[in-house]
Amino acid sequence: MLIRQTPDLTENDVTDKGLYYGRRTFMTAAAALGSTGLLGLDAAQAAPLATVKSPYKVDEELTDPKAIAGYNNFYEFGTDKSDPARYARSLKTRPWTLVVDGLCAKPQRFDIDALMKRFPIEERIYRHRCVEAWSMVVPWNGFPLASLLKVVEPTSAAKFVSFTTLVDPAQMPGQKDDFIKWPYREGLRLDEAMHPLTLLAVGIYGETIPNQNGAPIRLVAPWKYGFKGGKSLVKISLVDKQPQTSWNMINGREYGFYSNVNPEVDHPRWSQATERRIGEFARRKTLPFNGYGPQVASMYSGMDLRKFY
Ligand SMILES: Nc1nc2c(c(=O)[nH]1)N[C@H]1C(S)=C(S)[C@@H](COP(=O)(O)O)O[C@H]1N2
Ligand SMILES: [Mo]
């Protein structure tokens, strides 16, 4: 997101690189395989989900599903916004096991299909703010991370949670490039992980989540920059120390552990005061905690958010 690309894209860039390629990819896939549903994916990738409404929703226009699934950051499949939609087809998402382990009484391995039946799948309409200063509004489908963590019973020694993405260069061609020390790692403090807004997403727009968005299961913490939401997770561990995280390992000055959306703390190379919502022309103001301050700010009371960026 930072090393080879300019941080923010103009409307033209997005139309050209993101939406244009996104549409073309979808049309190609649809022509070759036949397609279903809103996301235009083939039937092997997109299945309808039974979802329940939730009170967690913002009343804003939803981003075009083809943009959500055509303009992605998923460096395991390449660094261009259009790469994930093109190359993530090779990701095999069944069978899939999610390990939840570490400092808990009942560490265990969960089969993804069993997991998706175990908890009600909610619809959550969240803002998404990338550290690169673009944003979108996504109707995710998923269940609270807290529901899963309660099953394994964290011990009192658990203070943080780490998230690990699959490593398989045969399926993930971007992993042949090693500027990220794979796996992609992320982490949260335990209270952040247990917060009711923190979601494990298994779908968008009422369909199973497209591979390029992190199938079969990815994290969503909407008050943080998007990179905190690890995709295609294989492991969630309860740990006692703040875990190492991928972007922080690459450039700790630019990407902090907390990475709460904060219009007052600029990235060293660009302003975070405003953002460009995909599909809009004018920039809008970025909100503290991405607009989720009333729900989450109390977790950071007494902390200097310039220091803990
Ligand atoms: N494993 C993995 N997870 C990842 C990334 C990645 O490159 N690899 N990119 C992050 C970034 S920078 C963002 S903005 C979001 C993008 O999610 P989306 O493509 O579903 O919009 O995924 C995050 N999760
Ligand atoms: Mo991002």
C-alpha cells in the first residue's frame, strides 16, 4: 500500500485501475463460467447466506459490490488493486480449518462450515477506511469475534490476540515476493478483540465472501485502518504480549500497532484529514475512529493517541 504506490488515487485512477479492471474481470469470469448473484462471481465462489439484521449499521449509501470485489488490497495476490480479483481464484477455501489457540482453556480447530452454522450470521453495514485514504461502505456478513473467543475461554494471562493469514505460495502468487515476511500478521488488544463491533466476516452483500476480500473468513475492525483486518485467516492466538504485525514490521514509523482511524495524526507521507469514498468525486472529512468514537473511544482514555498511533 505504501511502498510502490502513491497513497491516494484520483477518481480517474480508480476508474481505470480498479473499477475498470474489476468489471472486465467479472465480465470475463461471467462469460467463461456463468455467474450468479450481485457480485457476479461463479457459483463455486458465491453462495447465498442466511443472515439476520443487526443494529450495527451506518445509514450511508453502500459501495457498488463490483467495486468492493474489484478494488482490493491483498498482497498475497499482488500489489495492484486489480490483482486480487484476477488471481485469487486459485485460492482453495474448502476444506478450511481455523485454529484458535494460545492462552485459553479450550484451544481447538474449527472447520469453516461448522463455524458458519454455529453462530447467527449478521449483516453489519460498516464504513471501511484504508490507511491510503480511500473508503467505502460495506454490508458485511459475519459474527462477532467475541462469540468465538468465548468458546475457547481465554485465561487471565491473555492480553492480546494475534491473527495469521494462510501461507501457500502455490495458491498465493504474491507470496513469491518477500517484502512482507509471510504470513501476513495482525493483532488487537484483548478488549478490542472482544468489542461487539469486531467482526469475523464470512460474506458481503448476503453472499459468501469473494476470495479477493479474504475468503473464507477475515477480520473487520471498522474504527481502525483497513490493514488491521487480516484476510483468509488460519489462526487466531491468545497471547500475553503485543504481537508483531506485518505493516509495523515493514515500517513501524508509518504503521502503528493501534492504527485507529485518526484525522489528526497524519501518515508521515500524506494527510489523514480527508478521504475519498469510492464512487464519489469530492473528498469527505475523515472522522475520529472512523465515526465509531461513541462506541470505542473509552477503550483509549488516558492514552496519547499521537504516541500510540
Ligand atoms: N492477508 C492480508 N490481509 C489484508 C491485506 C493484505 O494485503 N493481506 N490488506 C489489508 C488492507 S491494506 C485493506 S485496506 C483491507 C482491504 O480489504 P478489501 O480488499 O476487502 O477491501 O484488507 C487488509 N487485509
Ligand atoms: Mo488498506
